[in-house]
Amino acid sequence: MEVNPLIPIGAKIKVDKSKIENLLPNKLLDTLPKQINGEIVDYKMTDGMGIGYVLMTEDNIKIWIFNTELNEQTKKEYSLEESNKYYNPQNSDLILGKHKVAYEINGNRNIKTIANPINLINWLIFTMKDIF
């Protein structure tokens, strides 16, 4: 699986408010400046396919963001690339157990990828290993 590098915990980053306006409640948005500066305090996984950052802003507000919501300067600084590639396995790959999946960073996924039973099984194995 192709994995983009993560920004390390403790790193100072900037987020464009315009990219998260439709994701946060208006009450919270009114308290945030146009250019949000903060420190990464943790990572948060969505459904086993996407990793986001928990950001502590300068005003001590915690928000959850993804790579697509970072400003361009931060993306360049940490060499984050947007990848829109999907791996389409051949029948021989499935028989031999070669599973490779490359997901879009922005979280928009094709319904065929979401409904793929191999992805479901991989997700189940990934989540169950922490329980047992």
C-alpha cells in the first residue's frame, strides 16, 4: 500500500479556514481566525482508510483535519502529495494474496472501492487485531 508520510506530532502547521467552513459548526467557526495556526497533538483514523490530525489551535481549541485542509505552504514543507491512484488487482494477484490498495487522500472514494469485499476483510483484520 502506498502511504504518504504523516506530519509528526508536535509540528506547527497552518490550516485554511475556507477549506473547513462547511465541516465545523458556525459557533466554532466564528471563534477561529482566517488562518488557523496550531500544533498537531494526535492522529485520528476514520474507517481504517484515512488518517487525520488532531490540531490544538493557538486558542486551545481542538479540531480534526486532513491533508486536503492544510494550506499550500504546509503541504510543501512536509512534502505531502495528493494521490488519486487506485490499484486494480488482477485475478492472479487475488489468488496469490497480493493485496495493494492506494486510497485518495481527500476521502472521496469510488463506491466500487468501498464495497470491495477484500477491503472490508482487510479493515476487519486491521481493527480486530487490537481487540484480540
